[in-house]
Amino acid sequence: MTDDSGLIAIPGATVVLRWTDAVRQPVREEADGEGRLILCVPTDAGQATLWAEFGDASSEETVVALEPGAAHEVQLGLLFGETTTGRVVGQVRDARTHRPVVAAEISVGSRAAVVQSNRTGRFVLSGLPVGEHELSFRHIGFSPLTHSVTVTRGHTTEVDARLSPDPVELEPLVATATRPRRLEIKGFYERKYWGEQVAGGTFFTAEDIERRNPVRITHMIADAPGVRLANCTLRGYGCKLYSSRGSTGFASGGCLMNVYLDGNLVIRESEARWVRPPESINDFVLPIEIAGIEIYRGAASLPAEFSGSDARCGAVVIWTK
């Protein structure tokens, strides 16, 4: 990973890899001190799309054809400075069955370039100028669909397109969402997608928090299955979060969960104490300041970046806006 000149290595840049023809969870890894990263490819993968990210900078996407036993070297140049482009990602599904539509063609306005949805119906459009664009969706056996989307600097726009089978008369459905770039870089949306597929965690977005409008965020977190709130004062201070998945369980006082704030561990379960003050997370983060929350009730469901020998009780991961 280098800058756009190809001469300066970028240590710590994040590489994102999505398998094109294999049903596997995307890979998200950081480069080493020399800006390099080595990945082992599964034998059933024939193609992958990858790009690099560092802060608000990102590289263009590269498609790599993978051959068993062969080594593939790819250089990704990060584009720094004022960017005038954005990105659209999404999924194409059948409006009647809700199943993914494979190899649907997606084009932007009058551009000649066309991308196709993969085997899960997902697609990526990179390098789009900031502003309004018209997406066109086409596939044999479905009615054509057009949809206007706004590309915003610093955000990824997500589109959920539903194609109506032809000649069945159904109204086409399109849902559009804009998500914060920071949460995407931190991997929140990928963990949310895969975690909800296998019931591996509970996730709250800023919209969920706004709808609930909790006075204290610990009270909303405690509504997740298998999580208990204890030691709260009358004013809601000093609250601690316990999981039922640990070896101690609720019956013997509970199993104190690790708590992360913006990737930093602020409560460590194994020592049952605060790594740094104050006494409760309610004291230094307000619900309106939170962009996303991840709740993992046991060690088995924890992503690698939040696991460890002292993570038997699971973790609560909080990201601020």
C-alpha cells in the first residue's frame, strides 16, 4: 500500500477484500510497518475485489483473478487530499422472493461501463463524482428499474434494489441509506451484516438510539438478550453490564463484560475494574454522541479484534460519531 505516487509506503493501511465467486466473509486486515500485507487464498476462490483505506483516503478497487498455487502481487495507491468522488454499494434482489439476483447489470447514467451483481446479489460502484446520479438495473426475466441516488463526499451510499419479475406486475422497490464512512472503515457494517446472519451479536445504529431516545445508554444495552444491568444509583450512575454467557453467570453476581469505546478497552472483565476512570460509561458518553453499538454476550461470538483470554464474558463495543 502506497500513496498515489506509488513511492511512499503507508503502514497501517486497511485492506478490504471481497470474494467474487465464493461465499465467504470479507477480509479486513491492516498492513505491516512497511505497508505490506500477505493473504492466503482459499482453494475455492477464483476472483476477488480489493481496495485499501486509511482514514478518509481510499484506493481504487482492483479485481484479481486467482489461480491455485500462484502468487499474486497487487499495489494499491491511496488517494489523499480533497476528494470529489464517492462510492455506491448495494444488493439486487427479487421483489417477490427476496432472493439475490445474480449477474444483474448496473450502470450509471450515460456511462458505458457496466458492473454486475455477484452471487449474493451485491455490487460496488467506485469513483462516482459527488452529486446526483441515475442508476439503471437490468436482468433477463425482470422489468428494468431506474433509481436516482445522491453520492456524498465522505460517505458510502447503500442501495437495496428489488426487481419485479416480468410479466408479473409488481411495484419496484428501492431503499437507499447513507452510512458514516468512519463506521465502515472500522468494520462495523460488515460485522453487523455477518453477525445478524448467524445471530452472533446485537447491533444498534444511531437511528435505533434516536428512536428509543434513552436517558442512559446502559439501559438500552441491557435490553439485549442475555445482558443485565446492575449497581446503578438512583441517578443512573455507576451502572455495570453483565453477561449470562460467562462461567459465573447471573446467579453468582454476573460476569462483567468488557467495554470498548472507539476501539479502546475501558473496562476489563478479568480484573473487574476500570482501566481508566470514570466509574460508568454513562459518565463520559451520551446517547446522542453514539454512532453504533455492538453487543457480544460471550467469547464464542466475539470478532478477533475484541477477543482474548480475558474476554470470556463477551464485550460491548461503542463507536462515537
